[in-house]
Amino acid sequence: MSSNESSNARSEAWKTALTTLQTAKPPFVPEGADVMTVLVEYPPGDPGTPPHRHSGPAFGYMLEGEMLFELEGEPERVIRAGETFWEPGGDVIHYQDGNNRTDSWSRFLVTMMCAPGQPMLTLVDDEELAQRADRRASRKGR
């Protein structure tokens, strides 16, 4: 093969390089959304962000460790390294995203679509949590 032929060679790896990890149909994407990808890192046993919501959908991938994940109306569950998660954003409370392990860090990536002019994350106060208590799924041992 001449040097000209080798420089024009095309890789075939792209045909099998892609693995779909998750597909979702979010209920909405805010018009004019800003999209950001963030890395979240929690030390062993850290409870994570207090109950909060996002102004648009969020899609995540667990890089390392485990996360205890809970959205309003859904039972809590454990997300492990290599697994994906998503939440619709808007008027849905995200109760838990803490490190489920006491012996290792948890690290995950999240890509969020935020409504223009709104914060990426808004904490939910105790009064609203009490008003919406009936929307929270029953939790193991609680």
C-alpha cells in the first residue's frame, strides 16, 4: 500500500463504537434552554444535595460508586457505576442523590437543560416538602 493510500484509509470502528445506554422522552425542554454538563463528586456516606428541583430535564451517568436516587412519586433506588438515570425537571422534586456507600466516593455526570434566567438547581423548603408529602413514594423501612 502506498503512503497516499494509507492516509486515505477510513476507520470502520465507528460502526460498533456507539452503545446506547438510555433513551427517554422528556415531557418538555424549556425554550431557549442552556445545556450544561457537570461532574458531581460525593465523599463516602455523603447525603448529597438536599431536596431540590431542576428547571428542565437532566440526564446522568454514574461513573463510580453508587447513588441513592429518589424522585417524587417514584420509589428510591440505587444507581451503580455504569448505569444511567434521568429526571424530567420542572415541578418534580428530586429528594435524594447521595452516596449510597460509606467506603468509597461516588462520581456521576449530569447533562441538564436549564430554563434561561433560572438557576440550574433550586432547593425545596421544609414547608413545601410537608405540603407535598403525599406525592412521595413510601420508602424502605420508613
